[in-house]
Amino acid sequence: MFGLIKNFIRRKRIEKYASNVATGFIPISEIRTASVVIDVEEPGFDVLKEDILAWGRSLGIKVNIYFFSFRRLGKDELLLTSITNTILKKELDWIGMPDPGKLTQLFDEPSDLFISMIDNSDFPIDFLTRCAKARFKVGRHEYDGHPFDMVLMGGETAELRSEARQIFAAITEFLTKIR
């Protein structure tokens, strides 16, 4: 019963914040801004972040990176990313929704490209994907309702599945082929 109520409220929140921007494939020459979501638990996330920023600089694209950090930090551990663009597990409400105030830039400013480098179907990622105001959405995991215009998945083995840098390279290569 609790699960039904939770899912009902999740659907209502998505309806409230969902993007009404029409999406579809757009050529790289039309992309001026990009929003990218990265999981801090992804192996080599810091190198992936640098790859993404270098890609944006090389093409003159303004890149905004948002981080998900759902791991529990120990007393002596520090957050590896900026608190202003990192969504922590403790910041999710009881239905798993991130604070919309923290995501104002993602929700309020239209973007040309949204890339989710997170390889799971958790509600916070689904929420972000559906609410991001981007004209072209790319992801690593398919969701009900197909909010992504393009999905690139890794292999089934953990070794292939977690190689986000290879997936990002494949995404950027594909983006250059869109005319």
C-alpha cells in the first residue's frame, strides 16, 4: 500500500515539474549548452568529468555538470565535488525526489543537450531526466515513457557496464554524425 502511494505522489511530482520542451535529435553545430549528470560512485568519475569539460571547451559548448553522490560519507571523509551542484542521498525527500531549489539552473534554463551518464533507473535520475529542459536528451538507461531521444548502453558485464568514459566517447562520436 505504501508503495502505491509513493508511486502516485512520484507521478504527480513529475507531472508538476516535467519539461514541456519538444525534444529530438539536433546537430552538434546547434548545441551551445549542455547539462550532464554523473554518478560520483562511477569508477574514474573525476577523469570522466575532465573528459566532458574538455569536450565542451573544444566545441565552444557551455557545460554544466551535476553530481549524484548516494554513498554514505564517513566522519573523516570529505565530499569530492561542490555541494552546490551535488545531490546527496540525505537531501532526497521521502519519495526520493531531489530538492528542486538545488536544481534551479537545470529546470529553469533551457539547454540544448542533456546527458545522463548514470546507469540505473532510480527515481531521482528519472525525475531529473523528465524535468530537464533540454532539446536533446541522451542517457545510459531506458525508462518507462522513453524520455531519452537516444540511449547508449554498455555491456552486461560489470567491467563493460561501468566504463563511462567509453560510453561518453561513443555519445560524442555519434553527436558529430547528426546532420
